[in-house]
Amino acid sequence: EGEKVEFYIEGSGGYAISNIDLLSHEIYFTKQELIASLEPIIYFGSQREYPQASEIFRDVLVDALNSLNERSRFTLSLEETPLSQEGPLRISNNQLRKIRKSLLYIADGTAIVQGGEDHSYLIASPKVCIELGYAISTKKSEQILLTQMERPDLSGEFTFDLPKHQHLKYKSGKDLAKTLPKTLKALLKKFNLFS
């Protein structure tokens, strides 16, 4: 398997070559969003209900981005969900656009409460759940990373089922600092950002 070839057909959108039939001399295309239409943004959906987790993750993420930017062709910037203390849950059109156009959406899925009749489910922040649902519906699955700080006071099954390489669990900042840079590099590899 070679490198993916993407191109734009005016008025029709972005495509990638999906198969070449040498016998019948036909080329098959798959419609997709072009990487060129994305912005060099890592969008972090933080939560305020258990702020320790978001603070630890943000600190490690900033360090990891600084390290990645040393070798990146484009400077990756960090955008974060604004945390308002008052009012109903609202996500602005600007936030939705940034999530959609980001190279990678990272959700802080740290549990804030246990749910279910037998308290067997872990429930994340409602705002993060809304953002994550939007990201799942508008982004490719490999552009989403769900993080979860393990809490000793809460145990149970997590409510989102993403592939293991897209669900990053950690116990502390030290633990996260070991795994996050490798995970980010693996998820961003397809964009050919690093020399």
C-alpha cells in the first residue's frame, strides 16, 4: 500500500484514489474531506466538573505540542473549549467550526459521576459529550482522541466505545507525559507534518 493521493475536482470536492483496476483500465475514487481544508489546530474539549484532570492534561498537552512543533512543517496551535461558569450549555457556531476544521479533537472524558441503576457506568461532562458527539459525526474516527483520568473514587464502564488507540487512560501527569507524545504523533502521522 502506497501513500494516499488526494486531489480536488472543482465544483465536486475532494477525492482520493481507492482502487486501480489494471485489467479494465479503471480508477475508482472515494469522496472525502481534503486535509488541505483543515487547520493546524488541536482542539481540546475540557471540562470544569473535575478540573484537576483538565489542568493536568492541558499542561502535558502544551509540553507535547511544543516538542512536536520543533519538528513540524506547520505550527500546531491549541484551541480549547471556553469554560463559562454560568448559563445553559451552549456551543457556538465558531466552536463547532473549530472542532470540524481541527486536525485532531481531544475530549476530556474523565468521569464526573457514576450512573445506571447499579452505578456501573461512568458519565463524563455533558458539554464534552455534546462536543464529542459532534466530532464523531463530522470527523474521521482517527481524528478523535478520548482521554480519561482514572479516579480512585469512581469505577465502572465508560459510556463511549472508541478503538483502544483512541482512548487514552492515565492516572497522573507523569503517566500521561510518557504516553501522550507518542499517541499524538501516531494520530497526526497521516498528515505528514513531521520531518
